[in-house]
Amino acid sequence: MFKNKLITIMFIIIITLTLIGVVSFVVITYFTKDTTGAPSEPTIDEIVALTYDTTELTTNLLSNDFAKVQFRVQVDNKKALEEIEKRDFQLENIIIRELAELKASELQGSEAIGDLEETLKTRINELMENGEVVHVYTRRFIIQ
């Protein structure tokens, strides 16, 4: 192949060292990665640091009842938290509009509250530019 035996031997040594390096990298990467595949759950301190409390809102429902509610919105990063704090008026608007479309009977039970939380999460995420809402927690929920 090559005219000089020294060049052939050097070429074989370089290929051998490269293959050993690649195999070592693959083996180390394979055995040191997290086998669960899921990201670790945040600690309670991390959750609290990335949440925003809405003000307590009182609004009319479609059924002429009224609701007094407060939510805690968890976001995924600090920039999203800063953004959600600036968008507080839009947050309140979304909450009031969603509640105004519901009757008191549609807000009874934990499933109904969970549906409302998911709806709020989706609607708020439509506004977000820096990050996203991870979860909406209901803090206060009174219907009269």
C-alpha cells in the first residue's frame, strides 16, 4: 500500500489509538449515563423559588354565583418568573375570563379544579416568551 514501511506502521498505530479512544468514550458514556431517562424532580425549595402567587380574585360566574380564587403558578426558570410577575394583569384577566365562562356546578369536585388548572396553564403558556408554566396550583377556591 505505502512504499515506506515506517509510514505504514505509523498509520496503523494512529488508527489503533483512535479506535481505542472511540471505544473507550462509548463505553464510559454508556455506563455513566442516567439509566432512568427521566429528569430528576425538583426539590421543594426549587419549586418555591420558581412560583408566583396571584392576588386573591373575586369574580362572577356564569350562573350568577361568585368565586373567590387564588392560584400559585410554577414556571421553569428565573426569566419566566420575572416575565410572569410583569404579566400579572394578564394573568388576572385570563383567570377572570375563564371563570366567567363557567357555572358553579361545573367547578365542583377535584377533577373540575384540575381541569381549570390545566386550562389556565395552557392559556398562560400562550402568552409566555421566556420559559413556560409547569404547573398551576389552586391556593384558595370559594364559590358562593
